[in-house]
Amino acid sequence: MKISRNTVLITGGATGIGFALAEAFLREGNEVIICGRRESKLLDAQKKLPRLHIKVCDVSKEEDRKLLFDWAKSNFKSLNILVNDAGIQREVDFTKGLLELKESENEIKINLEAPIYLSTFFIPHLMNQKEAAIINVSSGLAFIPMAIAPVYCATKAAIHSFSSSLRHQLSGTVIKVYEVIPPIVDTELDKGAREARGQENRGIKPEEVALATMKGIENDEYEIAIGMAQNLRTGSRTDPDRTFQLINKTH
């Protein structure tokens, strides 16, 4: 697929991987819209990249998703790429009961429900474009879970499954479905949990993910596994028990 002269919407685009993707798409001559919950972060992103269009949206809320779709369709009729990037990661200890699961933000709504519903909203619009794509950001942990973040890993495994099914369903249309599979990335995704548990490996830079993503899209590589995520994907198919033990030995 061509990586220039597109109109791209990126959820969670103000920081981390989303912002790096926004920067990469702008560099290639695309029109880019980002959305996120925090207006201050969106304004910071726009200050760094003045050509960005921004929209406040909490994708965990059904009404916000619909408003985002209506706004984007009305204002960007040539929109042809949806990037489902928004996500959060929490450590959840199920021995502590329901309160541990329910407190704070809802990983299922943000990581899984939002990409499914946004894809559903946008597919009829994307089908009317000359060329279109849905890009879902999953994780190497979709293939081998890290047990301390069980809900996050489950949502990313579901995104992998959803991407595979959606790709098959849309194979007769103009819409291509890409899955970006990053390893550990140095972002604020885990809200400081790595630092709190003394994890020295902070991961690769978001810019590396963006670079690999652009290359993968251009080459029509539908599963874009990056760095160590390639090992997790391979390990899940060749020696899942050993790979699981390796990734969870320090947790």
C-alpha cells in the first residue's frame, strides 16, 4: 500500500507509539488526525507538529466513538486509514478480588471494545475509498502473556484474532488490515509500573515501531512483528511452555 497522500486517523495519537506514527505519516506527506482523552496532550502534540488535526475523544465511551466517526466523516471525506492505537496496561492481581479488577481504567473497553466498534463504524466509509486500511496495534504479549498483566495480554490476543478474522472478511474489498506487533516500548503505557518493579529494560523507542510499521505497510506485510515480538510469535508456535516460562521468570 502507498504510504503517502493518505488521510489518517490515529487513536491515542498524542503520545507514545501513536505520536511516533503521526510524525512518520506526516513526514511521508499524509494528512493526519489524532484523538485522545487529554486535551493538554493533544495540544502539546500539535505544538510539536503544527500540521496535525486534533480531536478530544475517550474511545472507551460509546457516545464518544460515534461522535468521533461523525466528525471525521464530515470533516475528512478522504479519510482512508484508521489506526487503532489507544491502549492501557495494568497489573491486576486476581487474588485480591473484584476491587482490584474494577478500579482505575477499563482495559477491555479501551484496548478491545474500542477498536472493534471503531472499525465497524468506519468500514462502510473506508469501502468507498480508492485504497484503505485498518491498522491495529497489538503486542508481542498477544502471543505469550505476561502473567502480571493478564487483562492487557488477553485484550491484545483478542486484537490479533480480530485482525485475522477482519482481514479475511475484507479480503474482497479495498480495505487492507494490518497488525502491528511491538515488543516492549519505552512509553507511558504501563503508568510507571516497570519503574516501580525495578525493570531495567524500558524497551525500544516508539520511533523504531513507527519506522517498522511504515516499511511493513509499504511492503504489504500484514503482521508487522517488531524486534523481540518476533521471538514471542515464533515461540508461541514452536515451544509455548518454555517461552512462557522465560517471559514470566522474573515476575
